[in-house]
Amino acid sequence: MRWKTTAEIALATAVLFTGCTNPVVIAELPAPPTYVPFWRDLAYLKPRVHEIGAGFGTAVVWLDDRLVIGAPGSGDCALDPEPAGIEGRCRSEGLVSIAEIPADDTDQYTLLTSADPQTNSAFARNLASTERWLFASSFAHAGDDDGTLLARAGTIDAFRRTADGVEPTSLVIEHPDARAQAQLGYALDADGPWLATVERFRGCQVEDEPCPSEATVTIFEEVGDAWVHAQSIVPDAWGVPFGSSSGRPSAASITIEGERIAFGLPHDDPCATAVELPCPEAGTVRIIERIGGAWTEVGAPITAPQPVSGGHFGASVALEGERLFVGSPGAGAIWIFEAIDGVWTKTHGIHIADDDGSFGAAMDVEGDRLLVGAPNEGHCLTGIEPDRTWDDSCNRDGFGPGAAFVYELRDGVFEEILYVKPPTLRPRTTFGASVALRGDWIAVGASGEANLGEGIGNPGLEGTDDVGAVFVYELK
């Protein structure tokens, strides 16, 4: 499928929004783009050991020509074929795998573990990097306060980068005033001497129980060879409960560039004060900047041009210069804003005709190039630039295999230059749930992929168990 820009949709009258309701879509499957560059497969990466529920590919990030892959469900089976877990089962302590790209089946991963591994800590669920460091969060880690464990307080492992890769041991970053259920590192990003993280505090123990929750942006600064807590921000304007109007805990996203942070709250209700037109979980984005030595929220909350109930605007965010990119997977859209005279103004929009594809759940930006993941996209097609014939027969319970898209800014318009699908048609593959862009290379994570192969360049036969994979493509 080719995704259209705002201008094209306006001309085609493809999408009609009414207040805060869901979009009414009137569109046929569009034709492929007129400009189709040549892309090729560069690497097919599977975990070192086949582990059910490993979540391999849940997070991906580039370190120059090395690709870092998070597998938060991976356990000690990946390190020891005879683990010491209960009844021989793997302990899900999380694992980071690093592969040099290009890669083939003769290459091996560099493996990293947390300095303080804990079962089900979600280690490597989120990754970030700077020129000097690689970060992997464990937001469900039980922090330590003078010997007292604090359930789900959260920690972050910081690995020093070297000329040959990454040092195997890490520093552990904790909040100086850690508290139970804070979930430090629920989202994170880094740039230069700054590490921006989200704490998603939950006021109750049961995951599905409505309870008071709040979001905190917690910022650390690099001082020498250490990371020091600089500031935590909980503006009253964000309100309590944080996230969905039901009070249930929700997602958050964060990105930092220089001394500017964009913080997405995809379950916010920007219409909460409207009596007749509430739009629960439409989502908002907040901007935080460092002014006079202090980090401060600036401007009003940013919303989608047409807030959509369940649109989850802010599920993914990215900053590139004076541009802000915001994913709204519940509405199948990416919105692009520019800072014009100090005001964030919408300049572009990229939409999907079918809002069930989770288009915009993940994205990465570099210069004028944009990579977008749609982990539930339902076209039953495979490979690079497949024949665009509509077929959803492989979907199950409304879930498709997923897809990824690359756009490039040309003559003021973001034009699609790649549409790629996973090599198999298994639903819930979540191809596109994580993405990373580096020049002419893109990496697409599929944490639900089930092929039986192990290691680099060995996909194996098609299986049925969620293990995960990462696919790398190159523009030639």
C-alpha cells in the first residue's frame, strides 16, 4: 500500500473527520509511487538460541555499523545451554545482542546482560545511545533502597562504547529517591550529555485495576564517567491520573535532541474539559526545553489537528531540527510539525486508509528521511515492494503480519520510497514494532516472528512460537 500525504488526501477526499470521533475512511487501494528506488535484503537476524517469548527485536538501535537488539524475554538459556532456572526453564532476565552489519552466518553476536539481572525486569525493552554510551532500561527492576527492594522501581544500565564495540560491564543508573512502582526507564532517549527517561508511577499493584497514576520526566546528566540525576518534572498541567481516562496505566514515549525534549502521552484526553465531545485516549505531546539552566515545559500541549478517540497521538515521537514527528497509530497517521515563530505548526501528515494497521507505532528520523513501522498492517504480502493486490486472508482476529515504510522529503512533500513486508504471512508477527534508521540502512524488528532458525543469516523453517527476528535492508 502507498500512504498519502495530507495534500494528496485533501485532493482525493480520502478521510473525513468529525469532531473527536473515529475517522470515516473513503479510499481505494492507491497505486505504487512513481519513484521506486532499489532496496535489497542485507541481514536476517534471529536470537542466538531459540527461546519462546524471547521478544527478540522488541527494541533496535544503531551504533555506527553495529545493530543493537533488545530481547527482554530472553533468559540464561541464551548464555548457558543448561540453565540454573527452576525445573530447567530459562530465567527471563533480558539480553542485548549486537551484530556487525553487513553480517552472514559465520558471524557471532556480542551479548550483554544487566549488571544486576532480575527475572522479568524487562531489561532491554528500551534502548538508546550516544557517541559514548549505550543504554538499556529495566523498568520492572526492583530497585534497592538501603537493602530494601522496591518493586518495579526501575533501573538503567549504561554501557561505555569503545572503538571495538561496547564494554561488557555497565554502570547502573537509579533515581536517587527511588520508589516502588515508579518504573524508571519506561521510555528513554539520549543525546550528548543528556539522558531523558519516563517514570510511569502506578498507584496500585494489579495491572488491569484502575488506579491513580502519574508520569514523570526524569533527566540525568553525564558528569565525568557518571550519570547524575539532574531534574524530574511533573507539571500539574499533565493531570492525574496519567494516561487513559479510566485511570489504567498507559504507554508513553520520549525523544531528546540537544536541549529539547518531546514527551508523548498517547492515552491523554485533550478534550477532557468538553462536556459533549470528549475524546478519550486521543493523546497529547508536551515540549520541554532547557532554559536558564533548568528544564521547563514550554507552550501548550500539542494535539492532532483532528483529535480522534483512541488515536493514541504521541505513541511515538521524534525530533529532527525544527521538526517534530508524532505517531498516531490508532488513527493510522504520522503528523509533522515545525517550530514557526515559537509555535509548533502542523506542516505535513501521512495517513493510512485502514486505521487498524497501527501505522506510526514506531518510527525513526534522520535528516529528510523517515522510517515508519505498522506492526499490525494486514496486507497478506511478502518481501520488498510486493504486488499491491488487496488480500487480508492471512489475518487472524483482526491482526496482520505488519509492514514498514520509508519516506523521503522531496520538493516539500514526504514521498514513499519503500514498502516492505515480512517474509512470512503469520499474523501477529509484529513486523514494524521497532525500527531504526542509519543512512541507507534500515532495521525492522518483529518480536512475534516464529521461524525456527538461530543466529545470524539462518531463518530456519517456519514455526508457531513467538521468538522474534530483526530484518535489515539497504538502499542501493
